[in-house]
Amino acid sequence: MVNNALMTVKALAGLNSVRDITTKLLRNMIAKVCDDLPYSLMSMNLRFKSYTMLFTKNGPLYNDKKLGEKIYETLLYKIVDGFESEGDKQCNLTGLHYSKSFSDFMLDTLVSLGVPEKEERKKDLTLNRCWFPLLGGLGSDAQSLPMAIQTYHVHPICVVLLQFLPFCAYIYKKGILLIDSTALEFCEEFVEEKVNDLVDKVRDVVATNAPIENMKGVTKGNYVLEALEVMERCKADCEHADVNLWSFSNSGAGASCFIDRVPNELLRQLFVLRNRHRGELEHILNDSFLSSGFLECLSDKKEWKFLYPSKKFEGVSVKFFESYWEVIHKEKLTAMAQYISGLIMKYKDAKDEIVLSKTDAYEIKNDYASLLGRILLRATEKGDWSMSCQLAILDDPEQLPVLYRCTQIYKLVHFYYQKGTSVSAIPLVNVKETMVSRFCVKIIKLLNQASEYQRMKIIDRILDFRYGEKNNDVDFSILDELVIENAWEEGVYHLYPLFYTIEGKKNVYGICSLLRLYYMNKEDLPSWEDKIYFSSQQIDPDIKKWLDRINKFTAQYTDYRFQSIVDDSKYVALCEKIKRSIPRSDLRSQIVWFYSIMQRLNESGKEWNEYDLIYDPWGNYAFRTFLFAFKLKLNEIFSIYFNNNLKNK
């Protein structure tokens, strides 16, 4: 407030610097504000409606009909004439030293005006909100703010300076606007512009003796745009500057203060957009409906919904769209979106046009996902799309099991399609370090290690499955045997998170969808990593306990089967026999087999029940998961027996 008041005085007096403000100048301005407004400060403040927003109606100027005007003017003159820069007190706001307090000046004023001692005692001598907005007071100020819990030391000259605030008072969010910034020259220029605008607007009103209405404010977007223009005009060093827009009210019980911060990064983003797209940015910032959300999204580096065409808004230009994504450092998505836009134009059919003709087609998630899936599949068949391209647009390329969704790019793709913009060359992508890509490579390598029969059987089924968000016939056990036979050494604690969600639901739809793209249009993967780092601590504790029980059950069963073997050479044959005893595909037979081996273990003195093994921690029937973990542990145990047998030989 003090800074804005100093800058207001500087602007009214036409000074080069606030350092040029003197008590002589202030005395003259109390008598005549400036050449354009040749009236006393008191007469102007009696007419400014903004004065009561700043200083309430409880001060002597408005509340004392008998002596109020004399007290007001005499007090200001006494403070200016009695200015001091030395003393035992120090101002909490300016650092200036002084000895004579505001209360002392107020008492002198009352005495000089001949106010009887009895009346003096009734007057409020304290420095409160009537003289310094939001300061509060100890004593008579019933509506003091929390800062009034202690006595603030304020140099009396600050009271005089603040009386000029109405000359730069514009409404902002129903309060009075104040501005501050680390770029001082910008602040001075901005305040000077507001003062000059206000003086021009009230010059004619003053001559009529009519009240001076509040200067109608505008939105944050308008003020930010003004700030950008002032910064450019005054050539202020704003490389590291922040701007704060304050809105405060000093009225009664509603006294408050809000701050809208415009951080330096946001300013730099706006400068880039303004330099490239001045007209478009000005249109957005001057529109109260658009500007608020735009500034918030830009600052938070989020997508702004009005970038895109809608029924009532045509969206931004392609160049502005790309600049927006660039300044929030997400421009990589736009290149791929343009390429997909071209694929839509190339591979769409009449059925697709029904969806594509809608401006909000991407809002109908299932329809748009299905459409995009069909088009990208056609493009894959022709060699224009691939698994690595799909990896680049996944919503979360680090999530396992694979979540085969790319909803984040839908809006971008549809934007470019509606604008008729595309590129023909596939953008460069680097996805080989992501968790999903490593998982894909792992499965591809396992398939390459498998027998020709098993490999072709799995690939053919992956290519033949019907895919879709709702209607699909993907077999969730399609990769089980491959992993059990070729990756059992990694153990269930490492493999489980690749296929099962936190809720214990199996998900192979995503990995199968990606593998389908790979086998439709193979690409070179020699340098791609397949190492996936998981720790058992990442598994839900209850799931781990369940898997521990399955492992224990498997170990007890193998011990039970091996206990009668005397000849070590028969271990291998028995291992194969145990494996073959597990029905391969018929679920009913597998369940019968499970109950039979559990019964045999219980008859041998162990105590097991089905709920500990084939039901997950949430009580869901999970026999296939049990079988998956059982077979993995079985292979691990058999390998140990086999290796020990070799050592003994």
C-alpha cells in the first residue's frame, strides 16, 4: 500500500523518481492535488466513493460533521510539517525512525482546534483502519484484523501518503486493486498509467461537484494484458520478475485481502504467446469467460478446454495451439497427433464419418477409442503404424499390467483433424526404456525361445482375438504356459505384477493388443531392454501372504510325492509324471485334481482348506491364479531336484 501510494504521488506530481518526493511537495499537493485537478486533497476524497472502501466511513472526514474536515486537513499538515527521520521508534513498514506518534499528532490537532479536554477523551486517537487500511487497532476498532494482536509502529508520514491512494483505485474482484512486482520500474509505470487514466476520466466530473464513482475494474486477464504491455513499453528487466495483483476491502466486517499471483514463468509463457499471436492472446485475455481458465491452465501446465472447437467456440488457431503446448513443455504430443490426423484422413470410411463429424467426438470415449483402434489397425496392416508408435501415445507407458488406453491424445488428434492439418512422416519416438516396452520385449523374446508349435499357436491366437473395450474374446490365460515354461526362474513375486492389478484382477488385454501390432508390422528391437525391476515389497501384503501359502502348499505336495523315492535317478521321471497329472485345459478336471491333492495332503497330516488357496484376499474365486502360481513353484522345485541330482552324479 505504501509503495502504491508513493508511486501515485510520483505520477500526480510528474516526478522522475519517488526519491524526489518531499514534505514541501506533499504540503502543496494537500492544497492542490495537481495541475489537472486543481482541488484540495480533502475535497477530492470527500467525493471519491473509493475513499470509504479504503478508509471506511468511521474516520473524522465522514463521521464528524462538526469538526471532521478541519481535523482531517489540520492533521495532514501537522504530520507533514512535523516530519522527522530520527527518534526512538522505528516504522515497521518503511524502516524510518521517529519519536512523535500518530496519536501525538492527533492530540495536537484537537488541541489546536480548541476541542475541550472532555471532548478530546471521546475522540479515537489510535492509528486504526480509518487511517491505514487493514491495519486494525487495539482498543476502539471492533473489527480489527488478526494483525492487530500487536501494536504496529507506523511512521505518521505513511498516513499522509495513503490519502492519495484513491487516485489509483480501480476495482478488482469487488475490492481495490494494488499491484506489486520485483520489477520496480514496471510497477511505477503501471501505477502511473492507472493514475493518468483515472485523472482523465474524473476531470470533467469534478467540475460538476458530482460524486466520483468507483473506477470499474476488469478481470485478471485484462490486468495481466495491461501488465505485459507496460513491461514491453517501459523495457523493464522482467526476465525474473513476478507480479502480484492484490484485491482488498477495508469495509466493516468484510475486511479482506486476496492475492492473485502471476509468477515469472507464467509471464514468460505469455510473452512468448504474445510475440507470436498478439491478436489471439489479446482476444482470450480480454474475454472474462475465457481468461480465468486460460491463465490457470497455462500456469499449471494443463490442457485448456477452449483450445479445441466446440459448438459455441471455434477453438484456437493451429499455430497458437502448438505454441501453447510448447510453452508448457508438452509439444512432443502434437507431432504424433498430427500424424494420426493424417492416418484418419487416409484410412477412414463412411461409418467413421458419423463420429468424426462431431466437434466433441472425443468425449464419447468408447466410440472414439473404437474408431481410432480400427483406423490404426488398418494403418498397421499397410505399414504406417507400429507397436512403438502405439507405445508413444499410451496414457501411462510405465504402468503394469499394460493399460491399453490413449485417451490423452484424443483431443489433440481430433483438433488437427477438424482443422485439416496433418503430417506424412512418422515422428521419431523413443519408448524403449519404458516399463511397457520392456514387458513387450520380454514376451517377444520368450516367444522366440519357445517351440515353433507353441510360438505360432500363441501368435495366431493373438492375431485372431476380437479386440474392443467392451466386446473382446481375449483369453486371459494365453501367455500362462509360455511364462511358466520359460520364465519360471523369475518367480511368482516378480511375474505376478506383470499380469495382475492391485485389486487382483488379471489383465493381458493390453499386452496382447500391443503384440498384435508387432506381429502385424514387425520392427527391429535388438537394442531394446527387457529387464523389469520389481521387488516383493511392491505387492500388496495380503496378496503376498496368499502367494506364500500357495508356495508352501506346492512345496509340501512335492515333498509328499518324493518321500518314497530311494533311487535318485527316478526324480526326473516323477517330476514329469506330476506335471502330466495336472489337466491342461479342462477347468472341471483341474478343480477335481486340486481337491484330490489337497485331500491327500490333509490325510498325510497337513491342514489345508480351499479358502486359503483358491480364493484371493478379497474373497474372489481365483483358481486360475492359484494354478499359475502352483506351476511356477513346481518348476522351481523340480529344477532344484534336477540340479542336485546332477551334482550327486
